[in-house]
Amino acid sequence: MNHPTEHPAQLTESAGLDTEAMPVSLYTDPAQYEIERERIFRRAWLMAGRVERIPNRGDFFVKDIAMLKTSVIVTHSEDGEIRAFHNVCAHRANIVEHRSSGNTKRFVCRYHSWSYNNSGDLSHVPDEPGFFHLNKKKCGLTPVTVALWEGWVFINMAPTPEVSLKEFLGPMADALAGIEYPNPDHALVLRGEFRANWKAVAENFSEAYHISSIHPKTLGPIYAGPLNPFSRPISANVYGAHRSMSTWLNPAAAPFANAKVAQWLFTADHSVTGTRKDGQTNPLVEHKGINPTKSDRWASDVNWFFPNWHLQISANQFWTHEFWPTSATSTIWEARFYFRKAQTVRERLQHEHFTSHITDTMLEDLGNIESMQRGMESGAKPFIHFNESEILCRHGLEQVIKWSAATTARDALT
Ligand code: FES
Ligand SMILES: [Fe+2]
């Protein structure tokens, strides 16, 4: 078994990527943001949430997409279909649903009480005879194209998507097909707005190079050690527009001193040999697309789906990061850590303790992401440099450049 410090892999070049410095203007130029709005976010398939968020008929959640100046209602309709709609009334275009989630048979616009069923049809208009030439059949909520992959709900904001979800996901979907996600119905959610470009925020969660520098006490002992002081990745793969990386686990990593309370992501039941403490096999560590080199020093995988979604997986659990631009220089970050619901007071406390730990690390990230953005905006540095450990950042930026230049999604994918 080759380990990173013994035999540093040529990840970037073997993935066919450039090794040049990259332009800062991609993070700061308002014109670039406009291009990304039209050519990336209005064209790519965007992951909106898991189906377990809407298990019953009538369940819905609302996804704000500030960059496209809209919000989308994702519903589990009365007929069992998952549908998505622009959250805009046909009467005078007010916002219809102001809750972020719930269960309802009717979406009622509060301005004049036009109401829609959860399949999006206009069902009631107060004082209907007072209107002129109103065709109720044409006044439903405007549909947004929705498609499912492995329990993940994707939406596409183009009036007609240029490529199917399957074409868009391409080899990434093949690599990660058939994962049995543990506890997909219960997530701890962290959310905040960062004063930084969405790519800068996403990049932070896709490289481990910064860990020993800014998280020496929280994540450092897990991801770095004498054998791999700079947390070089074990492996990386590019899959069309998407990308994956396996991060290294310090074999000397001990649970935190107070781990009797907090079981950390990678230490509870951790074994990369495929068996858990209870002797059961672990379908996550056996999956061919997870820790694909089957390294015995594996911590977790980052799977970065273009453009703005990370699916991260360790031997014990999975968690996601979403990055939703609100302007060229601000981003809503939403992380979901999937746990089983606490069954005991002890587990409840473990979750709270985990939340405190993860919040500490996020604050360490937050300060650096925002100060990096300020530095970029100073104009002092026209270029930035990515190393081997930052291969996902580089591939992400290369894809942004490619999609920004391509006149069709199909061109961008080839
Ligand atoms: S704008 Fe929705 S009912 Fe009038
Ligand atoms: Fe970090």
C-alpha cells in the first residue's frame, strides 16, 4: 500500500488537468457572475434535497434560488409524483408559499387567496366571474423540471433542459450507484451566509491542505499526522463535470479526550476493513465507488457534483454541503449531517456535542474564506495557485471556465 508521503501521486496531471495558475477574476468579476447565472445555474441540474424530506403526500419544501431571483416549491403531490414549481402566483405574480416546508393539499397565495393543489393546478379563484377571459387551466403554477437519482431530487431551471439528468451526471452516477445511505430521513442542518464567491466557499470543503493550518485542534489530528503532514489525498477522480477525492486518515488518530460524549464522524465504529464492531459487514466501506482504492488509511470521500453540491461519505455516515450564490461575493452555505434520530439522552448529547465541534471548525473556515475573498477583491493578485491536494478546486474552476464558454450544455459536457 502506497501512502501519500511515501509516494506522492501525480493526481493533477494524471487526471488530465492543467497545472497553471488560475485567474482571480473568476471570483470577483460581476460579469463572470452573470455568465455563471445563465450558463451554469440556469442550465445544470441542481440538487435540491432528498426525497425523505417529503415522504408523505402533501409534503413540500421550498428552495430559494436567489441567484435566479426565484424560489421553487418541491412537492409530493396527491397522486404520488414528486413535482417542482416556481413559487409564483398566476394572478399578479406574488410569492405563493412563505413557509420553508410543510404539508398541504392547497398552496394559497395570501394576497387575494388564489389557491393551487399540490400538483400545481389552479383550483380556486375568489370572485372568478369578475375576471376577463381567464383560462384556469393555463394559470397553474409554472412547472420546474425535476428528476430523481438515488433518492436525490434534482431540478433544472431551464424552460426545457438541454440534457437529461442521466447525461448530466454521466460517469459520476455510475461510480456512486447503489449506495445504501444510512439515516437519510434525519439530518442536522447548519446554514449561514458567507461573504465570499460560491466557488471559494465550495473549494474550502473540497481540500484538506488547509486542515493542519487552520484546524490544528479540531480536524488536524484526524486528517494529518507525521506520515502525511499536509493531508495529501489518497486518490482523486474526475467524472465529466464532476469530481471525487478520498481523504487520508491519520492511523494514530485517537478519539477526542471527551469522546465518551462525542463520537466523531470517523471514529465511531470505524473500520475500513468492511466489518463493524458488531461483526456486520458495512455496505458503505464495501461500495466500489467509496474509498475506490480501498486504502486502509481512508477517512472520507468528497464527491463534488457540478456545480454546487458536495456529497461526503465516511465509513459511518454521509453529509452534504450546498453552495447557493446570493451575489457575486456572497453565498448561502447549507450543510446536512445525517444521523439516526437520538434514541437516548446520551445520543442527544452526542449530537449536541458534535454540533458544537463542527460549528467550531466551520467558524475557523468562515473567517478564512471571507478574508480570502477580501484579498482577491484587492486586485493585488491576478492569479492563484492550486497544489496537488487542491485538485478538486482546480477541476471545479476548469469546469466553470468550460461551461462559461460553451453555448450549450451538451458542448460543455463533451
Ligand atoms: S397575487 Fe396571488 S392571489 Fe393575487
Ligand atoms: Fe476547513
